[in-house]
Amino acid sequence: MIDAPDHAAQERGNRSAGAWLLVALLGIALSVVAGMMSYGYMTAQAEQRFADVVDYVATQSLSYDAFNSAYTTKNLIRVMEIAGETARDMERDGSVDNAMLEQYADQFNVSALIVTDASGNLVSESSTDGVGYESLATYLKEAPVLEVAAHPLKSYTARIALADDSVADIGCVTRQDDEGIVVAVRHQSTKAVASNTLKLQSLLDGYETIDSGNIVIESDGKVVATNAVEPTVLGVFDLPATDVFIVDGIKDRCLAGKVRLVNADGEWYLGTFGKAHKFYVYTYASAQRYFEVAAAVAAGVLILVLTLDELAAMSGFLREVLGRYQIDTAYLTVMLKVIGVAYLAQFASDLCRDAGEGAVAGKVELAGRVLILALCLPVLAAILELIGSILSTYAAI
């Protein structure tokens, strides 16, 4: 005899497969949403962290500029005073030859003393390091300097940046023994300027790339500080080609203060920039960690949703068993709540650790333990009550 097909069982199987497919689709949708929300949260955190870097550089650069300006002003005042003292000594000694200027230069500790006529043409000079009239002639014939000769009470001082990145501080006063100008020059090499100037590079000493990403500070298109590479002996920053490409990508794609994805050599970076006083600050970090956290959140949500169907089946089976032996199902409810809290607490703490928030992860685990203890209190009370009744019965016997 051939058994008739069990259409009811087949229908239940079809419904079960359809329900599982629906749960799977729901899980995928929720995991995508959760991943996107996680990525958005992580990028918002990165945006705030990058903004803090820009604000810090902006605040500190003002202090650095104030110090450097004060140091420069002090030097300029000093060379102008030396020019005035030289003019008075020249009038007293009645000589403007090179030998006498050499004595004055040695006495006043300057690199050069220059005497010109009222038109800025050389009369005599003394230079100890080759930076003299020939190097400064263009500047000494400009109107602000020549006006000193026409107005005896007027003086002029300035810091001149030379082609080799060294500087010359000049002080100009009117000659007292004849028409013309006396110029005192104090030349500082690039190394000397660097040693006497507060550098923005020191601002980045506390910024590790693993926490804050790479930071590049530019002024007039030139890198003046970065935590990406160490400076050369001359204080120059040679960025690797990848970093140069990333900074250029940030310039092309990003709005100030807004994080954008930039691809360099097949790797994605999150980057942005901001204006800090007279500097442009570019910050960027590998996006891999952010992608990994978003993927972990999406995978966790998907796994959680896909296991709900099995958890529901398990719950039904346990309820059936407890009902068969007339055991209170309240204990099952407590057990399922404890399992749920434990899973969610572990899931949340792992996400916090993946995001680099170890302290928050520890607090999440502590909160999970406290909740589990609170859920178990009714069970503990029932156990104590049972023990008490057993003891009472035993005492009565």
C-alpha cells in the first residue's frame, strides 16, 4: 500500500522556508542599516577629532607667532641701535674706510656694516660672511631706505629673507658726517634661524598617528610641520609620494571641516582640512579601521537576527517541557532574559573595543553583569524560599 503524501507537513516546511527567507532578508537589511549608522558615527567622531587638531594648532600658532615676532623685533631694534652708534663713531673718528668699519663690526658683533651715499650707492663696507652690499643692494635702493638719507630723524629696519632661506636683519640711519646712510647687518643662517625660532613641529610631538592620524601643516604651499616624517637636518619635510597624493586629494575633494574619502595607491583614507591662523592644516587617517568596525556591526546584527528564529523554536520547546512537568515558566523567561543580556553586553563591548574605546567596553560589561544579577534576584528569592520551607519541614519532623 502506498502512503499518501503528507501535504500538511510539506506546507509547514514551505512556510518554514519562507519564514527563514524573510528573516534572512530582514537581517541583511538591518545589518546594512546598522553598518551605515556605525560608519556615520565613526566618521563623525573622526571629523570632531580632526577639528580639535585644527583648533589646537590655531590657538597655539598665535602664541608661537607672538614669541617669534617679539624675538625678531628685539633683533631689529638692536641692529638699528648699532647703526646709530656706528654713525656717531664715524663722525667722531672722521673715517669711513673699510678697515675702520671692520673694527666697528667686530666691536658691535654684526656681520656687516655698509655706508652708502644718498642714492644708495656703495661708499665703503665691511662684511664677515659674504652677505654685504652686493647681496642687499636691491633692498638698499628701495624708497623706504633712501628716505632715511633725506630725513635725518628717520630710521628704518627690516628682516630680509635671502635666497638660501637665511635672513638678514638690517638697521638704517642717516650719516652724521656726510650725506648718506649707515647700514648695520646681522646675518643669520638657516640653521641659526631654526634654533632661535619656536617651530610648529613641536606642537605635534604629542600626536600619535594611530590616534590622531597624519597631520600636515602648510604655509604658502610649503610644509612647515608634520607628524608623518621627521625633518631633515635643514628642517625640511620631504613627504612620501603617498602622503603628497593624499594631501592633494584633500585639497581637490574636501570642504573645510568636512571629512571625505580619498583613495591613494588603492587604499582609502578619511581626510579633511582647516584654516588655522595663517596655516592650512591637513589631517587624514586610514579608513580601514572605520570599515572594519562598520562591518563588525553589520555582521553582528545579521547573526543576531538569523539566530532569533532558532531562539524562538528553543523557547517554544522549553516551554513545552516545563508545561509537561508543571514547572513555572517564569524561570524560563528569566533564563532567556539573562542569555539575551549577556549576548548583547558582549556584542556591545566587542564593538567598543573594535572602535578603540576600551574604557567604555569595560563599563558596558559591568552594566551587563549588574543587569544579569538584577534579573536573577527573583530566582534567588525563590531558591531561598524553597530552602526555608525544606528546613521548616525538617524541623517539624
